[in-house]
Amino acid sequence: MTDAIDPANLRVSNAEREQAAAILQDALDQGMITIDEYGERSAIAAAARVRGELTVILADLPTALHNGTVALTSPAPLEDERPLELNAGMGNVNQVGRWTVPSQINARCSMGNVKIDFSDAVCRHRDVRLHVECGWGNMKVLVPRGWTVVVEGMSVGTGRFNNKATSPGDPGRPVLHVEGSVTAGDIKIRYGD
């Protein structure tokens, strides 16, 4: 009979290393750690082979840990956390690059364009809710591979709604819940690679 393996000695995946790096970046952005601490911890995260190494560098940060592994949580939204509001009348609104994802996003476009790219975003929530309202414009949503996209309700008039991010997501990665409406415009959800 084999002895049980200590969870701290289990191997880590690239996704877990990337998630640890995102948590460290968020901690730096919020002033929880110094730039020197960020550099040291990021190097450890990038080279980590087992989960115990990640646990050590994240233990003093407000991050959920489960069995020594990094875990996403869906805490009740912080009282001061407001939904991200993206409103494009006839213009363009782009939420791209490095940004921190809140638990609720409301995106609207009348005749303009909205682009939401989660590829380089820091997401510490297990569940993210995206409410979309598209009139005559266009909306594009890009998610990283490994995320799960769940369409919970979509009303379509003469426009189009196309979700190409349909592969099963990885456990522990964010779940994007999408609901809303499109009148005569176009909403596309796809992977950002």
C-alpha cells in the first residue's frame, strides 16, 4: 500500500503558475507588497514545481488557499467594489491590456463598438457576471483558454450573437456568466489567442 502524497508536494501546472503571478501583480498594484518582494516572489512562482512553493509566497496575501493550492473564490462583492460600466453611444470603448476584473460588468453599445479583452486581465473571482446590451453596434469579448463561458440568457432581434468559446474550462479558472440582449447589432465571444 502506498503512502498518501502530501498536497504541498503535488506538481503545479502552468495555469497555477500564471494565476499566482496574476495574484502577485494585483498585490503589487494594491500596495500590499513592494516591487522587490514582487520580483522575488514572481521568480519563485515562475520556477515553482510543487504547490508548497506557491503556498509560501502567497500565504500572507488575501487569497483563498485550499489544500495548499491557489483557489479562486467568489466572495460577496466588496462594499466598495462597483460594477464596471462600459457604455459606447456612437463611439468605441475598449477594456484591454492589464486590468483588474470586478465580479460584475455591464456593457452597452447603441451604434458604437465595445471590446472586452480578458487575456491579460487579473481575475481573482471564480464567477464573473457580464450583462450586455447591444443595439446597432458591435461587441467583442475575448477570454483566455481555460475559462468557462456560460450563456445564461440572450435575447436576439435581427442581430447576431455568436459564442465560439465553448470548450470545457479548466477547474479553478474563472467562469464568465453572460446574459443580455442584441437588437440589430453583433456580439461575438471567442478565445483571445
